[in-house]
Amino acid sequence: MVEVVMAPCSPVECETAVVIDVLRATSTIVTALSNGASGVIPVKTIEEALEKRKEGVLICGERNAQRPEGFDLGNSPLEYRKEKISGKTIVLTTTNGTQVIEKIRSEETVAASFLNLSAVVEYLKNKESIVLVCAGTNGRFSLEDFLLAGAIVKRLKRDDLEDGAQVAKRYFESVKNKKEEVKRHSSHAKRLISLGFEDDVEFCTTEDLFKTVPVLVNGVFIPKESL
Ligand code: MLT
């Protein structure tokens, strides 16, 4: 069975969970691991992140889309360049993306973005029961997360789709230009653009720049290649 849930308010129990926060947390996790970070540790609060400072990690993330005081990097994937992050462990806290991970009770959890779409689909090929968990924005529906969920469902080519997965697939099929759809109609994209992050929206809606699938192992996303 393939299921799609949006901004869940209660725990999601499943075999394989795919966490999706296109703008921008899972795009950042995929970029960081593809550019050589050794792991990404998602944490809920700014305090938890800062407490890990003594472990020699980079403290990263956002609140209200901006880098909090005392943090090394924000939540723009474009900041996660090889020379800054190669070989480093990253501690990441974001408003929605890292919060939704706390709600997942799965046998395995992977992170998806448009940036690693084909690699994620390949990774999911032999998985029986999959829940695509969209982070949403502040507990609300997010167009860009649902669009990526639809892209994944379409590529999986399966018949055992629960209602949300069927609708996500049909929505994806109805969209002619993914970038335009997100830039014009996603509230979170419009907000990021108004704050000067248009390059992030452009980058995060680009397909298959990376082959990395982040897999959560003992609370740390580590890179796997599936292609
Ligand atoms: C989040 O996790 O809430 C988002 O990534 C926010 C953002 O765009 O920085």
C-alpha cells in the first residue's frame, strides 16, 4: 500500500516512511549529504541544537526562514557547499521539516526532495508498505510537498494506492510546469521569494541533481546511493 499524509498531528506508524519538505528541509538534507556531510541530525528545538555545539558539529537551520543567532548555517540548501560542510556532521532544526520527523514511528525513514527524486523512487521499488509524510507548513497543507508526493507515486507505478496517494498522483499529472506551479501557487514559495530566497525555490524544484538517499539510522541521516 502507498499512502500520502499531510502535516500529521498524531504519530504515523508504518514500515517505510518518506519524509518530504521540499521548501526547504529535505532539500537541504539531500544537498548536505550529497556535498559530503557525514551525517545530518534532525532536532526539534534551537536549544537542543546549541547544546550539541561541544560535539564539534555544525549547528544549522531556521526560524521564520532565517538563520537563528549563533548558528553556523541557515536552511538554504545553496549554503551547503562542499568547502563548508565536507566531512562535517550537521545538526539541523527547522520549523516544519525536522518537527514532522519526530512524529514518525517507522521501521525505516528516508528523506525525499525533487533533487533526489529518481534515487528515492529506485530505493522504494521493493518496499511493500510506504507512507509519504508531507511536512506541510505550520500544520497546514503544502502544495509543493503534495506535488512531489504525486511525482513519487506516479513513478512507483503501483495499483495499491490509498485515497491521498491517488489524488496526489492525479494532481501531479495535471501540472504542466512544476517550477511555475510552485512559484505561482505555493504560499510558502511566495513567502520565501518575498524574503529574497527565490534562488532556493528555483533550486529545490530542480529534478535529479543528486543520487543520494538520506536514510535515518539511530537519529542521524546518512547517505545511501540507490542508482
Ligand atoms: C521548514 O522545515 O519549516 C522549512 O524548511 C522552512 C524553510 O523554508 O526554511
